[in-house]
Amino acid sequence: MAFEPLAGTTITRLRYWRAIHIGAEDNYQPYISLSTRSNIIDTCVIGGQSTCFAGGDDWFPNDDTTTNRSSYRDLPGLSASSIIVGLYCGDSDVHTCGNGSTLTHVDAEIFSAFLTISDPDPPMIGTPIGDGWTADTWSQGTLPLALASSDITGISATRVYADGSLIATLQRSCSYDRPRPCTDESSGTVGLPTAGLADGVHQIAVSAVDAAGNETRIDRPSSLLTDNNAPAAPIGLVSPAPSSTANRFEAHWSLPPDAGSPIVAARYQLCQGATCSATQTAPSLTAVDGLVLPAEGDASLRVWLVDALGHEAPSAAATLALRYAPPALGPDATPTPDPTPTTPTPPPTTPNPTPRPTLKASPKLKIRALSHRGRQITLRGTISARASGRVTVRFRTRVAGRARTLTRHSVIRARAFHTTFTLPRSLARARAGTVAVSYAGDADTSRATRQATIRWRI
């Protein structure tokens, strides 16, 4: 009996439970050998005695104990092309070997065996396809991205990286009880989730991983522009005369830093009490004038910004308090009517410079590896040497229409962190999930969050 791994791979370690025996027959030789029959690594020689043994019969199914088992043997550091188990009958005067009667004369039994097979070559990959690879404009959400790949031992996963950090994994089902554990990946539809990325420019790579963990990675030929968030509120919203007797107001502001798509509009509302006017678009990105309050008294001006992808956040608008207080009238005075609103004219286009706040150092938070095996999901990442304490890791998935979340805390050690989720049986039907890593920041390091999506097949 022989086991041969795939061409191009070698057996580097052999762990096995066996019983080798000869009884009363001097010409037999049971053996276990590597690569050729003559390269014997385990045998029993009777040497004129009545019987001989190697190993024993103290093995049982699922035996995880090795130190007190005579049948167990561990051979690391091999480089073999096959494992051969056999019985050899040597030449003799009678030119034959007996087979016993009620008991066999010779046995070579393998109860259980585990082989470590080396695959030194990385996978072969095709050309990535989808908007995640070709888009040259500002993008948002999850972009289509796929990579076909192949390998002698098959493909175990397809991965996506952003700025060197793992953000998505398509985990495949592999069976490591066969020479070729995985199959080739004909589609590799992994997708590129941008929601967890900061708005701005990112370097994207996609890779294929074979059954041995070898990885072939290819970089996107151009940077990816992502924008999933609304611009921040305007900076320094002020009015030259926030209190007026003539019911005519103007205001100006500066644009905030924004790494996403260009800011294309400024919108505003006037509110008195619980009543707000209809939303209007300012004639300029940084100013509005000719504002008229519906009635005398206090009011507030709310201003927010809109980017080229239509993102806006009215609830996070900048606000400015205004007051219309007409002068008191004498007994014979005639009130002057409020001016008719005129079309606002834009102010000078050069905004007043606003000093930027001092920024904390980036924690350089990155997800380095995300994998699924059985019911376990394992995450590993790195962080800046300045960062200390711990990170919070949340795994989110959806089963039968219900969102489920698992949370772990991982202590930062030597600029690294890792954690493992063991999915409960109630989540056995889950096929995908999102892992988010958060660092709360400290005195000199800013907070950060990184997110990655993993999918797997059962």
C-alpha cells in the first residue's frame, strides 16, 4: 500500500499509529518506507526468535495522547515523495513464506496517520474584474470585484487589501484529508467593501491563497477614490451684524477639510421656535446674504454642505443665532415695513483662513489576517507603537433575518493584537459577516476603526 502526494509537493512530516509483528516465520519482513521500498523507516526483524513487535495495539479512535502510546511515532524534517507500507518475503531454501493458520505470521497495521505536505509554489491568478478594479471616479458602498485563481493544492481563500490592511475575505471549503484539499477558484467573487474606509484615496490589492497558505497578491494599477460620508459642518459661521433693526442679515463661513468628493453646494434654513423655512441652496459655497426673518425676535440660521455624490447631513449643520429687534415707535410714528427679500449676492470668493487644530498621531490600525475554519473566525492586526491598552473587536452577521453581534476585547502587545471568535451553534447557518476593530485613542494617538468582511462556503 502506498500514498503519493501531488507532483510538485513533498511529505515533510509523518505522524502515525502502527503495529508491526512477525511470528514464527523468519523470512518475512513487514516495513514502512519513504519514497522507495528500500528506504525503510520502520520494521521488525525476528532474528531467529519466535516473534517480534514494533509499535503496539494501544491506539483508539480520536486518540490525542502521544507520550504514553507505544503505537505512536512522529517523524518531522522529511522530504519524501511517497509513504509505502508492505510485507516482503525474502528468499530461502524453500522459496516461500508461510501464512500461518489460526494466526497470521506477519502484520503491518496502520491505525491512523497524519501527513504534513509542503507546497512551495504560490497560486496562479487571472486578471481581476469588476468596478472595484476599474472604477476611476469617486465610489461608495461595496464594489464588484472578482479574481479567478488556481493552484496544485487548490485555492482556500480570495482576499482584498486596502492600504495594506485586510478588508474582505472569501473563504472556501477545503478537505485536508485528501492530497488536494481545495479546488481551483473559477470566479472568486469577493467584493470590495468601502464603507469601512476613510473618505479619500486608497491603494487596493487582491490576492489568492492556496491550501498551504501561499499567497499571490496583485496591486490595483491606480488608486481608488472612495466617499461614503457627508462633508463636515461649515467652519466659523458668523454674521457681521447678528442683531438687526432692519430685518436683513448676511453670513459667511469657511469650508472644512474634506478628503472625499468635492463640495458642490451649501444649503440653509431659517428657524424660529419649532418652525423652519424650506431648505434653500446658497448662491455661494461660503456665504449668503439678503436673509429676512419671518417675524421679529430670535431665530437661528442652519448651514450644511453637500458633496458631488449627494452626501449631506442636515442634522449636523452649523448654527448661528440671529435677532430681529425693530426700533420702538412713537405715538404718531408710522411703522416701516420689512424689506422685500432680494436675490442674495455672493460675497468675495476668498474665504477667511481658519487655523487648523493640532492633530494627534495616527494609530496606524491595520487588519493583517482574517480567516474562517469550522466554527472559528480568527483575526490578527497591528497598531502603532504609541498606542496602548486594548482594541475592541465586533463580529456582526445576520441569520434568518436577524442581526447578531459578538464582541471581544484584545490587549495590545508588541504593536499587535489578535482574537478568535467561536461561533455558537445558533449561528451555524451564517455564511458571511463583518469584523470591525476599534481603538479608542489616548493622549497623543487618535481613535480609529477598521472593518473587513469575510464570506465562506459550507
